[in-house]
Amino acid sequence: MVFLIVCVAIAIQTIFLESSTKKRSLCNIFFLIFVLTQMIQPLSFSSNFIESLLKLTRFGNLVIIGFAQYFTAGFLIGRQTIYDFRLLLLSTSTVLIAAAGYIINDYYDVKIDYINKPDRVVIGKNITRRYAILFHVLLSVLGILIGVFLSWRIAAVNILSVFLLWLYSNNLKRLPFIGNLTVALLTGSAIFVVDILYRTHNSLVVIYAMFAFFMTLVREIIKDMEDLRGDNTFGCKTLPIVWGIRKTKVIIYVILTLFSITVIVLNQLYEVLPLQYYLIFLFAPLIWLLYRLLRADMKKDFSWLSTFCKVIMLLGILSMAFV
């Protein structure tokens, strides 16, 4: 389904491109997508299968990623970028690679997820492990190829992202802090890559990329606190397991303090936005987050905090419209 949507979008846009070289490149991508769809034709695309695939690739998160990049381009760089075909390709490649990352993460975490989130397990139930790997490879390759078409810089970012997502799922996520840091860097890069595409060196994009980085870092650590039982059962060495819940909370306090200071310093250096803006969209939600974190001691509390971190990130994306 994802392949067919991309096919239609590329086919329509190709008609309006003047460069014959770009036409040939896009036609090659179009042909590749067609071949890939034929490869997966034998699969039974029942409503249950499609629902499982959307669940596996975190479709809601993919939509947020796409909107984040379009908001970054449209509100921080220029409204004209919304109609730029390159932005469509960039967003498509980022979403495909993110989807591949979710698949490979669940592929390696099946046993842990049976303990932490048994209702979320898809691989081995509705989608076999073989097809999970197939989807991961196809989505990753397609995301990289689209990056190659855009520029060598985007291609480099996409290749590095695919590698880090695999390394994270296979090894890094079981190590204290390093796995959290990796995911945070990848999330921040999803915002910053828009500036790499247009090469505007926009200070606002840097600030929002930092925002995505720090909030993701905090959320990933909170998720480790939520998944403590399953991670500990299978020998993971996450921060809550190594240092305990109390010390892990202290780390989050330090990260949020460092984040707040970084935002204020960057804003003072570039004089981008009035301080009231941050008070409404950032510091007020962060204070509430700190209060709830201070009182949290059960799995459901950390689950709520993880969701609230996502809400803060959504508020951050929406705040771009008021810049």
C-alpha cells in the first residue's frame, strides 16, 4: 500500500519536471517500486494483515514525522517549500527509513515485548519473521535510493540512519544511555535534514532539532523505566537497571535543566523568539512533566509520562506555525 501511494505521487510529479535527467532518475525509482510491489504480491493483503503492518511500522508516528518535516520547511524556511517536490521525496525517504527502523526493532525485541507489551507484538503472529526482514530491507533500500536522487548529503544521512537503526536494535538499546542517545540523535536529524536539503543555515531549525533531540532523549529513558521488568529478564543494561529508578530520575532532571539552558542561550545568541513563547509552549509543559516524574513509581505512571513527552513534542511541532 505504501509503495503504491509513492508510485502515484512520483508518477504525477514526473510529468511536471523539465529536466530529462531527473525524469529518467524518477522513472528508475518508479520502476523499482513497481518491482517491489510485485515481489510482495503473493502476500495476502487482508484487512488484518494491513492493520498489523500499520501497527508494526507505527503509522501514527510516521504521520507525525512527515508533518514535522513539512512544518519545519513551510513555517521555518519558507512557505514556497511546501510545494517543492524535493521535500515530498525527503519526507518519503525519512518515513520509509523510520518504518524500517520500527520493523527491525520489533524483530529483535519479540521476546522482550511479550513481557513488556504483549498486545503490541505483531512479528510471529500476523507477520512472519521472514517477511518482517523483507519489509525492513525493501523500505531501507528505497529510502536510501530516494536520498541518492536528492543529494549526496541526504544519501549520507539516510545511509547512516539505516545503519544506526540496525545497530541500535541489535545491540545499542541494551546498553545504558548509548541507545537512548542514538534514538535522540536520529530524531533530531529528522528535523535538521530539512535544512541540509535547502542549505539555509536557519537558526530556528537548529533550535527545533535540539528540542526534538532532548525530548526524545528524555522519553527514551522514561520508556526504559516503563520496560524495566522485560529488559531485566533478558539481560539488558539500561539506565534504570544499572543505576536504579531514583538515580535515573536525577539524570532526567539534569537533562531537562541542560535542555532549558541550551534553548535560552541559543535564543539569546540569535534573538529568535520572545521568552514568553517558550514559557507557554515549552517550560509550562516541562514543569508539569517534572512534577509527574517526581511522583511516578509504577509502570502506568511511566507510561503516562512517555505519552506526555510525545504530546510536548506535538506542541513543539504545532508551535512552528506561530513563529
